[in-house]
Amino acid sequence: MEELAYTANELNQYTRIEEGRETPFAPHYDSNGNQTLIKTATYTMCQPGRQYGGRMLL
């Protein structure tokens, strides 16, 4: 199992995620603090600002 390394900002949001030799991933956040750029093992998705009740709809 490979280790993950996380870097967070003062709001405790991840700003950099590193896994082994993979290219580091930098999540993006909107002005409300919702994560808008998401990466999984199979895809990367940008979700620009669709919110409902303060929660992002995926």
C-alpha cells in the first residue's frame, strides 16, 4: 500500500495531495469553500458551483 501525503491550508482544506510517484493533485475550491475539482482513481471532475442547501451536488 502506498502512502498519501496531504497539505492543508488554514481552513483545513487540502491544497496538495501526493501519492507515490503520481503527479500531485491540487483540489480547487469556490468562494464558499466547496471543493470544485475532484479526483478519484478513475477520473478527475470539475463541478463549477452547483450547490443545494450549502452542499455540492455531484
